[in-house]
Amino acid sequence: MSKGRESGGRMPEAIEETYREMERIIDSLVECYAIPHTRMCMRWTKPPREDYREEVVAWLEDYAKSFHRLPKKALPGRPDLPTFARARLDTEVARILGGRSPAVEASYAALFG
């Protein structure tokens, strides 16, 4: 390993890149992970819309269990990466449960009419 990397020379840049990657991952989790799994599990009978939303959230919560593996690194004035990821996910969960996630609502409508 180069001396610059050992001494943390790239650390702030790497942390900022990781914040951006976490934003992208969490933004795509609903459509790429939670909705497909929910559709596989709930297509047999028409659940109430609220139950469908809760199942989407349950898949997101399963994914959130991996946040403990994120490094507890942070930039000054920002939360560490696990805390940041949890906060971003909580925002998405609130949107879903409030019926304000266009992807979840469209998925339900496409599956159950």
C-alpha cells in the first residue's frame, strides 16, 4: 500500500465518494430490490395497499441490517456512514408508508389494478 493511502491522504475524498454511493444505492433499493421481492411474495392475493407498502419496507429493513458493516467514518459536521445510511433509508420508509413513493404505488397498481 502506498504511504499516501496509509496516512489517510485520500480519506476525505473516499468518504465523500462513499456518501454519494450510499445515496445512489438507497435511492435505487426500492425499485431494484424491495419491489421485486414484494411482488414475488404478494402476487397471490390482493392485499390492502398499506400491507403492500409495509412489505416493501420490510425488505428495505432486511437490507438495512447490513449497515453495521459500513465503516464508521465521517467527514466533519456529517454523520458517520452507518448513521447517514440509516437516515436516508428512514426518509424513504416514511415516503413509502405515507403513500408518497411513486414507484411503490405504481407497482401496486400494475399488479392489482
